[in-house]
Amino acid sequence: MRLAVVALGKIGLPLAVQFADAGHEVIGVDVNPSTVDLVNQGIEPFPGEAQLQEKLSALVPAGKLRATTDYADAIPGADAVVLVVPLFVNDSTWAPDFAWMDAATRSLAEHLTPGTLVSYETTLPVGTTRTRWKPMLEEGSGLVEGIDFDLVFSPERVLTGRVFADLKKYPKLVGGLSAEGARRATEFYEAVLTFDERTDLPRPNGVWDLGSAEAAEMAKLAETTFRDVNIGLANQFALFADTVGIDVYSVIDACNSQPYSHIHRPGIAVGGHCIPVYPRLYLSTDQDAEIVRTARTLNASMPDRVVEQAASVLGNLTGMRAVVLGAAYRGGVKETAFSGVFPTVDALAARGASVSVHDPLYSDDELERFGFTPYTIGDEVDLAIVQADHLEYQALTAADLPGIRLLVDGRNSTSPDAWVGTPRLVIGGGGAR
């Protein structure tokens, strides 16, 4: 097949590589000329994705994958077009911001030719594929969906850093606007993906047709919103446990010892492109979902609550030297999307602390571009807050942070044995110890 992938980001580029590796001719479209140039040189534009560089090095010289900024070069004559364009959410109103996706859809429509299967993989509010993309594509192309082209929604279900493994591990969900569109989507994804055998699933691993685009849209929102709500519940338990001196981790382990309980772990922040965003997309179409709204609001408040806990131990934070350990939103991933580092730094600064940031994945120059003051392990500090659970932080001791008066481990990733003699505060750990 001749395939096009629109947006060569941390999901789109691995997808394009996967399709090419399956033996198809793939053209990637991206608005960033530097990304396009790097891909055409066979160089990964971002680090950290397992097997990506290896596959690019083989596929690009072989002519199986190339990139362009020109939709007119990629879209006409394509058997299938997959879009993985970012969708943003307004921080104050929580309304979805479709600007980038609208622009990509209009450009696609302008060059769409009959016979093409169009699949959106970006997570969307329920109903978007049918009520927004279908009329936009029809108007821009002059073609009719279901007759001249087919439109489906098929959410990505992978994590950056392990995209190729996740593509095999999890069923590929599809939902069409017609039975023929769903059939074509199933056939397409079966031709570009392979799946691990899994005996734990109610049906064989592979492509699962959910019956409608709306069902597929909701499935992606539901699985991610579940995690945010569960983390919110864990954070609520942790906050209460701290007021009564209970170690919530032993409680959670006890609860999860039977199969009907699966309580997640509390933490200082929920970051990344997905979990902080998708509950808000869900709320955009189900505004009565108060349990979702409450959990999202609580999780967003955790950085400030953690800093307040630190202030309750140390007193006034004015003038104190504070370091936030971890700019990334999670350990081992060089990505700051909705990272807890930003609200944590703001909360510390609002209380008068002198704040610096450390992250083993980022250079000092990179941290400065975020507006942070870089910290070097070994410099004097009064307060340290572990924001990302990098492996490097598990071995930290008080000797690595001279002068430290309090460690706040927002991820419960450090060893209490390494901090004997220095107050250490863990969310839900029952208070500073």
C-alpha cells in the first residue's frame, strides 16, 4: 500500500516506521522542516524511543520511508492516511483547542482523492469524527464519505519510549462511520501491525471493531480517565492518611491483595500528554461527570499541597534554597508535557523560596530555556522535592544534598534507610519521619 502519516511526532513517526517496516511505501507529513530533514537523513528527531533509530537507519536508505512538508506530495493517491496531530486543551476553560487538527484536516481535504481510508488516531471528544472531521473533509475535498472515501477513528494506545512493543501488546481499536469503513480499517491495520498472543483477553488480540467511531472515541477517553480518577482516589486516601499518621502504601498493598481492588499510587503530579488532558476532553461532552472533574481538580492541586506540607514542617520557606528533582513528567522520559515541575516551582517561589531544578536527562542550557535555574548535585540546599522518579534519584542520600533539612519524596522512590537522621516526607507516608 501507499500510506501517508500526518504529524511525525513521538507517536506519528514510530507509526510511520512501523508501516514501512511492514513492507509498505510511507510518506510522512510534518509542518516542521527540521523534523522532515532529519527523517530524510535517517536520523531520529527525538531521543529515547526504543528501536526507532535502528529502523530509520534501515528504512530511509531503502526508500521505504520519506518525509515532506507538502500535503500535495503525500496525500493524493494514498490508500490510507493516518493523522496523529496534537490536540490541545485550554488550561482555564478546559475546552479542546482544535486549531492544529483543523489546519491539518483542511490541508488533507484539499488533496484527498477517491478511494482513500482516513483514520484519526489523536484522542478526541466523543462525536468529533462524525460531527467535525466528516463535514470538514467533505467540504474541502468535494467528496462524499462512505462513497468516495471512508473515515474511521482508531485511538493510539502506546507510551513513548516503548511504542513498537505496545503496538504488539494491545488490541487495535477501530470504529467507523459505516460498516464498510470499519471493514477497511480492520483490513488496513491487520496489514501493518502484528500482535502478541494474550490469553488474558476476552477475545484474541488483534484489531477490534467497536461498532462506531463514537464507541472507539469513548474507549480511549474511558481507559485514560479511569487512571486519573483512580490516582485522584489514591491521593485523597494519602492526604487523609497523613493527617492520622497512617502509611497509605501498606494500606493500598493490603487492599490490592485481593482481585477486586486495584488502587493506584499517590503522587505529587499527574503529567504527560494523556492523563491530565483526556479527562478534560471527556468532560467537554459529559459535563455532568462530577467524579471526573473532582479527581482532575484534586490531582492538579497536588504540587501546591505538597509544598504546603513542606512549609508545615520547615515553617516559612522565604529565602530557603529549594531544589525540584526532575523536570520530566515521569522517570526515564525526556518530556515535560504537563510536568509537575512547573506548578511545583511556582508554588515554592510563591512562598519565597529560591528555587532551582535538576534533571539527569536535561542539560543546564535546556533547563534554562524552560526558565529554571539549574541545580548541580552537591550544591548546598535546604529543601529537596522529588518530582520525577528517575532511577538516579533512588540512590540519593543526604550527603548528595549538603545542608538539606527536609526531603519531600513526591514519588516514594527513595530509600528511607538512606535518609536516617534527615526528615523525609512521603505523600501518604504518615508525615515527616
